[in-house]
Amino acid sequence: MSKFQQINFYQSKSAAYKLLPFRFARLDGDKYFLSNMVGEYLILNRNSLDKAVNHKLNSLDQTYIDLRARQFIQDESNSVAFDLLAIKTRTKFSRLSNFTSLHIFVVSLRCEHSCPYCQVSRQSEDKGKFDMTEKIADRAIDFVFKSPSQVIKIEFQGGEPLLNYPLIQYVVEQAKKINITECRNLDFVIATNLALITPQILSFCLQHGIHISTSLDGPEDLHNTNRPRKEKNSYQKAIKGIELARDILGRDRVSALMTTTEASLGRGGEIVDEYIRMGFNGIFLRALSPYGFAIKTKSFAAYQTDKWLEFYRSAMEYIIQLNKDGIAFQEYGSSIILAKMLSARDPGYVDLMNPSGMGIAAIVYNYDGSVHPSDESRMLAEMGDNTFLMGNVLKDSYEDVFSSNSFLDPLEASMTTSVPMCEECAFEPYCGSDPVYHYAMHQDFIARKPDSGFCQKNMGIFKYLVEKMESDPYVKRLFRSWANLK
Amino acid sequence: MAVEKVVFGRDVYGLQEIKKAAYRFIDKFSIDIELSDSKIECSLNFLKSDQSDAFWVDEFKKEVLDQDLRQRIKLETEPVRNLILAHAFSKSRLIDK
């Protein structure tokens, strides 16, 4: 007779487990995607899902073990599940009490480019009319240091911000002076097309630790189509500027962002190749902006989302193959989502936050002192709609601005846990809400999700990432590294 | 406009689950719901679609089944969900402030 009990002896009594809160969504075929309130996920078939909900799982089943390990069910052996869920929930929302780390200063609305999709630039040479003054900047700096966030990033935007370079110098010097007593983690970025960059400006950047964020839309013809200049040399200026900035500041202080236009669709591989040629380690495949043509023709939106998802998936396939071939390269938008899927960390990306990141993650001080909760709401205001206008630094206090109804009403509406369809969506832990987008497209902060291009786009990305991870072990390892989980 | 009728037993499915399922297809069809003692009769009024009406009727039925399962999970886990949330924020500065 064996000294040991049979394995059945250690088995939990049937149905001796409790369900913990979770949601599910149907994927293709018989597969279901399950997620719990902190974003742990699992893929099951319908039969296993039914058995789990009906307490029919045996404690030795692999499904049982997986569900218990991820806190979907609780039995006597994992009483800690409750505490783990509470701690992870608190971790995910801990950023809320330390709000607004990104402060965008629109130092000039003037620009020497004439990009057709841009709603905010002015060709005017009238400095007095479209440049931020020192008086406005002083008030905006006061607002910056009233934010509870310990981490503060001031980003200079335009138009082309270098057209008002003296004000950038002024803001940097004033903010650093105040920070001697504030002791925040203070950082600066200039978002510039680099056409006006000089070694003198870059020396100032080096001296003050300022980062450069520029635009690179892809190969020369695409970049120049997207960003017209009289001299037809936007691309050459950008490339020369990137090289000069890297020489003076170092590679890590220079980054690039792409704007996707209709002309970009179908050219994902070429765009990625351009980033690799320029020595970048990754790219952010940004979606088309609804501010412009699409906003006037609503029916265009869904069509555009389909086309963009096709572009995204094709570029992602290309990037995955590059990695398989030994070229390390990542897609930053996916990395943000993967960090949310594969860890309790929330990178705090404005478009994927619940409640919305508007005003909480970022705030915009326009050249005229008006305060907006996001860059997109500033664009909306430039198109004549002040729905999201929070106030003006010249006449309103910080408290007035952050308690304005034009800020709090959409923010309250943006809680995905109470939005129809979002509240039961299995992808909700990774998603967010964008009241400005939905207002622009549907005149409603929430909108019906089946009609929402935002929902359609995010669901498309989430499902793609999950399916890739589940079907290819190499991709799972790659995605874990993108999420900073080795 | 094409109309498809779908009938559910009242002792099998709840009205809320059917409404929730219908909401998910709001871009595909509008719905009229009529109740009798034992049945819930749904008339699906189809808008223009790239798939056949039969496809969406089938998807709607599957979604009602999913909603029924969701409701069962919700009923069983709602108290513990509220408790976890209360526990999560009880010592956080979010509430203290």
C-alpha cells in the first residue's frame, strides 16, 4: 500500500469555489476573451466558460488552475485573491490624486508650413496677434506648479513654437527658478518641425536638458505631401534637423512622431523602413485625426477606421517580421496597451484612461491664455466650438479652471464603468474614453459605441494583439518585452 | 426595410438581457419588443448592412445567450466587486482628500 494519498484526495470539493468579478467577449469562432477588474486575462472556449460559471470545474483542470491563478475564481487555497484584486485596483487608480503631469504651452500659432490637416496654424506674420506673451506665460507657469503631480513636463507646441523662441527661453528659465523651491521632476520638450532649428537653440536645449520631438511622416515624397512648404523641402529640413539635434543633444533626446493621413494608408512598411533608416528604435502608428475633413462628413469615419486598422495590422506584421529577422523595433501605441494588458501598470496615456485623461494627464495653455483640457479640444475651439474651454489664465484662478463645468461635466461622463456597453466590455480595463472625439463626431460626450470609430479602432487593436499573442509564442515573448516585462 | 421576428421564452431569458443585446446591434437594426405571458417577441428592423439579415439574427441570438451568462456572473459577483472597490480605496488619498 502506498504511503501517499491518491491525487483525488487533494482535490477541492466540487463547486467549492466562488466566482470573482470578470467580464468576457466573444472572439472569432468558439474562443472567448475573459478579463477581470484589474485586466488579468484568459482565453477559453464556450464550454469551459459555461462550466466555470456553473461551478462545474474540477480543481485539477488546467482551466481551474488558470482561472484561480488570475483571480477569476477563489477557493480555500487562494484567500489572498481578494486582497490582490484590491491592491491592483488601487495601483491602477493611484495616479488620479496626482494629476496633470503634461503641460502644453502653445507659444505661437504661427507656422511656416501649410499642412492641410492642421486646424491650428496661422501663416500670419502678425506676432502680436498669435504669439504668447510673457504675462500669459507667467500665469500659466503659476498654474503648472499648482498641479499636485510631482512629475512635470512642459511641452512647447505651435504652430511652430520656434517662431517664438525667446518665450521658450523665458518659460524654461522662469520654471527652473521656481523649481528650486518646488523640487518637482521637471522636464521640457519642444515639439518642432525642425525647419528653424539652429546650433544656438540646441546649445540652450543641451544646457537645460530639453528634449526635441519632431515630425517624420515617412519617405520624402509622403512627408513633403503631408507637410507643404513653399520651398518643398520639409523632409530635408527634418532629416538635417534630426541629425544636428542628435549631434548636439545625443540620440536619446530626439524623438519623432508621425501623422497618418490618407496618403499614408498602404505605405506602413515604407514608413517603418524610414524610421529604421533614421536609426529610431520604434514608431507610434497614430490614427487619423477626426478634426478636419472627417468631422464634416461623419459617414467617412467608420470607413476611415477600417482603412486605418488595415494599415495598423499590416505595419505590425511587418514590424513583427523585422524582429524575427533580428532587427529590434517596436510600436509604441501597442506597447502602452500591452503594459496595461500584461501588468498592473498604467502608463497614463491620455487617450486610454478612465476617467478620460483630459486635464488630468495633460492640459493646454493656448497662446491667448485660454486653457483647454487637450490638444484636440483646442483644435475644436479654433474651429469655433468652445464646449471644452476651461477658462483663461488672465482672468480665472486655477481653482476656477479645474472646477469649471466645461471640464467636470465631460470628465464625469467619461467614466467607462458607467457607459453603456463599456461597463460590460472585457477590454474596458485597457481602454479609455475620449469625450472630445465623441463630441466632435456625435455631439455627445459618450455616443453610442456601435457607431463609435474610437471603440471600433481600439477593439480592433485589442483583438489583434490578443490573437497574435495567443497564436505565436515568439510574439508573446516579444510583446512582453515591449511591455517592459522580460 | 426588412423585418425579422425572433421569439424568446420569458422563463428562459430576461428582458434586460435582450435589450442589452439589441443595443450592441444598434447600428445594424432597430427593435420593437412585445411581451406576452410566456414570450418576448422581437421585431428586428434592418438598416442597410454588408452582411445578410440572417447573419445578424444569428449574432443577436448568440449575444442574448452571452448577456444571460453575463447577468449570472454579475449577480454572483456584485457584492464582492463592491467590497473589493471599497477595500481598494479605503486607505487611499482619493477618499481622504
